[in-house]
Amino acid sequence: MLGFHRMALSISSFAVSSSLFPVFYPIKPLSASVIRKRILMKENGFVNNLLCKNNWNGFSSSAIATDTVDSAGTAVSAEDEAGISSEEKTVLPTNESSECLLRIRHTCAHVMAMAVQKLYPDAKVTIGPWIESGFYYDFDMEPVTDKDLKKIKKEMDRIIGKNLPLIREEVSRDEAQRRIMAANEPYKLEILESIKDESITIYHIGTEWWDLCAGPHVESTGKINRKAVELESVAGAYWRGDTNKPMLQRIYGTAWENEGQLKAYLHFKEEAKRRDHRRLGQDLDLFSIQDEAGGGLVFWHPKGAVVRHIIEDAWKKIHIQRGYDLLYTPHVAKADLWKISGHLDFYRENMYDQMEIEEELYQLRPMNCPYHILVYKRKLHSYRDFPIRVAELGTVYRYELSGSLHGLFRVRGFTQDDAHIFCLEDQIKDEIRGVLDLTEEILLQFGFDKYEINLSTRPEKFVGDDDIWLKATSALKDALDDKGWRYEIDEGGGAFYGPKIDLKIEDALGRKWQCSTIQVDFNLPQRFDITYVDSNQEKKRPIMIHRAVLGSLERFFGVLIEHYAGDFPLWLSPIQTRILPVTDAQLEYCEKVAMRLKDAGIRVEVCSGERLPKLIRNAEKQKIPLMAVVGPKEMETQTLTIRSRYNGGELGAMTVDNFIEQIGFAVENRTFI
């Protein structure tokens, strides 16, 4: 069941498979036009070559490095175009690729905690792990400000400069408890109680500070390059993630092996900030989340709704071509349905409270699977009916804590591009291969051609017998091998109800986003007792496959916004052309041209009332791909003077028919003019 894995929402699921991120370019940021061209460049074989990767807070990330072409059609490397020499390239390691980096980050967490308690003696410490980009530590203390972060960093620098040794000590449980109580650290006492081993390890920083810890650490604080460490932010975090427990102050920091790596990381962070879908969604008037309606509930504005319409149309067209039947199912159902499916037992904390209607309990749906099963069960099926494929853009509702909500990436109501396949055992491989082909076709339309793929196999606890697990897992492997895609095997990482394939797409910054998933399910067919009649007139249970390609429309739209930095390609842009009259005298002609463009299926608007330079600036800010300027000369000759964002300026005068023809060609071929 897709919902059990929070597949569509979890930000923390954007994991990274590569152990070493290659080249990163921190010196000279690329211009918007260069980035835009590189994202859109698919013709002449110059496909994006995303080389530079980094990872922070669960996101795999990178700068853009690709080949493009100059005006003469000659290939130009990204380094040449950006003015970056080979000496300026910086390699960013990860915690997995560099044990040294991991030790540095873990030690930095301890150094920060020591600095905080020196400056704020009443602060109580909790936990301080390393993370993908650095480290954090949670404190029970008064709220921390940016000014406080500067003081803490200064104290950290002092501790690092003293080159204090990190000393490991092994103590008994009783001794650890005695020391913790003497230090009046209640959270550490709770942590101690959760440690099962009788042998407890403590790490000391010199003779001045200690912490319960299993390591590892650097030999001494002097091994840390203080110029490669930075405190980034502070956030609230409930102890143990429980809203009934105290709110703590979580201080985040980043740490690297040298200054060049830190500079590269900060450069990337700025580029990611520029692309933040929450800011761009507001600036470009694409969507909003209204406090009056409640957190995590998305309002699609007209421009955003146009993009959604394009996504939905493309999705439906491909599914119909691939033999799927489209469904629409209710947003609520009797609570008993969710008892049968098991969601009330396994997923209750993520479901909204039940509603009583005419003395019966109803539930907002958290996923679509049971509905599709009910459609299957409406009649008796024969083995000749298979495979049966049903698909739906189904809106579901999940209860999420307000603190976990994040723009379009984590919401309370979202639309999954959900589909289920009912098939025979010997059809699994072909159906999985068909899903892989369909997934590739859809993702390529939106500019995603680089994937990370994981195959998760049987966990320790599972339903179904060994034989069917073996057959299903082999079918998934064979389908991937036939496709020729590289993949990693996550041994034991499958759901309890079946093996699965997860596919993460790589965006323009090299970040990986889990969108697509294919899951074989041996559980729901049994729970709902779905059957078919085989060739011997005996009742058998079919195989059920869950799959989603985009994950959710909301989250995928957020990824698209950040991938293109809001600068959508022509075919996807909510407004493809803006017509700009030089004076009001040309307005009537502009409106007639707009009608001709609309009749041709072009998304167009007329803007007036300002001087032409301001109209052009406004169109640029709104990332309108094409501007058609109309003055007295254009009205007299019945032409338009075209400006393109993609080619950086004037394209000259065109007839209306020629302009329509060029837009049509560009949209059909996913290019630009």
C-alpha cells in the first residue's frame, strides 16, 4: 500500500545512493539564461550532464555542469561558459565516502554542545547526531537568536583552537547513571535507559566536558578546520518528536574537511534557495496555502492550475494508450473499509478523525487502494480477463503535524497518480516492464532522464509464502535487467506485504526526489478475499501491483518548479506569450492577435497600461517565455516583434501566422524559439 510508506510526502525519503559527489563549481554562479538553456537543451544530442552533487538534510544536490552550443553550433563546455578553470573544481565527499568527514561532523556536534553549556550553564543537552550536511544538537534552553549563534560559533572556535583530545571511556551502567544525575541531565538519563548494552561509553573533550556516545570522533578538536564549520539555523523540535513533550532548541551546523568544500556547499545552498518552490509559487502566483483554510491544504491558482491540467492530460493520455481504465472514486468511505484493509491498525495516527453520519462512522480516505479493490470485486473475474489495469488521480488526506508541513512537499491533502494492476503470477514480469516503460515515457516528457533505482527485497516479517516472494522478486529483477537500468538491491528493505522498486529522479541541481514506486502486494488481496476463476474452474487469488509515477501532483509540481527555477519550458509554461502594446492605440489590434493565438491553442495574454520598458521587465519577472511587442509599425504591417527569454533578446518581426507556426513546432518538439 503506497500510503503505508508515506511515499508521496516524506521529505526525508530523498536518499542518496552515490558514495562520492563529483565536481562542484563554487567560484562563479551561472547566469539564469545559461541555466535555462541547459535545462531545456534536448536537441542536437546535447542532453544535460549533471555532474556536481552534494547532499544536505536528506536531499542529494548539485550545481549544473553540461555541454551546450554556441551561436555557430559548436559544443561549449560548462566550465568554459562559466569561466571556471579546472583548478577551481571542488570535490564534495559524503559521510559514506569519507569516515574523516563523518568523524569531524560528529565531533562538531559535541564541541557545539560544550560551547552552548559554557555560555548558557542552565541549558540541558539531549542528542546530537551527524546528518547529511553536517550536524545538529537539541537543547532544553531559552530560544536562540542569530546573535546567539555567532557567540556559540566563537566559543566553538576557541575550543577547536585549544586542540583538546577526545577521550573514550567505558563505564558501568550504574556509574553512568551516577554521573548523569550529578550533572543534572534528565534527558541523558532517559537516553541511558534506552541503551540495552551493559557497557556504556562516554567521550570526553579534554577534562572539561563529556557526553554519552558510541563515537566515532577525531583524535582532538584541532583536527577540525574551524573555517570549514558554520552554524546555520535554529528550529524548534519536540523531545522524541512527541507534541506532549518539551519543545527543544535544535541548532543546525555544517562542517567540511576544508574551506573550499564549505564554499561549494554554501554556493549550492544559495542556488537552491533561489529555486525554492514556496517563494516562486508566491512570486509567480502559482499556488498558495491559506491560513484561513488550514495548513497543508493547497490552493492551485489559475497559472498553477494550467500546469496541473497539462500534467493530468499527459498522464491520462499515456495511461489510456497503455491499456489502463480510468477511475474516479469517493473521498470518504465507511470506517469498516479501513478495518478490513488494516489501515486503522497500522496507519491510524496519520488518518483524520472519523465522522458519524446517520449512526455510521465514515473516514476520509488516506489512500486509494481499497477503492480500486472494491471496483475489482464488483463481479467475478476469469483468468482470461487479466491483466486488469485501473488508474486514478485520487485525492487523499493524511494527518500531519503542523511542524512537519513543508510547502508542496508535505501537505495534508494531495492527489496521487495511483494505479493498480491485477494479474496472474506469470504476468508479473511483463506488467512490471510495462510500468517501467510508462514511467520512463512520462518522466522524459517533463525533462527527467536520470534516475536512481532501488529494489527492496523480503524483510524479516512478511505475509505470503516463500515461493511467491521468490517469483515476484525475480520478476522485478528480470524486468529491470530487461530494461537495462542500473539498480541497487536493498536486502530486507521491502514492505511486509511484497517486494518493491523505488525510482528517484534527478533534477537540474542533481537532487534526487523519490516519485515513482512499484510494489507487489500479497496482503490486500488476502484481506479483501479477492479471487478469480482459473482454467480448471477453481478459485485462485490474483497478484496485485501498486504503482505511482509522479507520486503526487502537488509534490511533483514543487519538484518541477525547483527543477526549472519557475522558468518553465514553452510547452509547459502557464502563459506562453504576452502581447505588449507600445501605446493604447495598438490595443484593439493586440486583442485581435490574442484571439487568433488562443484559437490556435496558445496560452496568451495582453498587458498594457505601463511604458514598454516596464511591461518588458514585468514579463521577465513573471518568466514569460515570449513577448510580442506591437507598435505603430507592427500594426501597419500586421506583424509582431518577438522577444524570447530563451534566446536572450530580439527575434525580429514575424507575421502572426509565422509566429503561431513557430510556437506550434516548438511545443510539439519540446524545444524553444
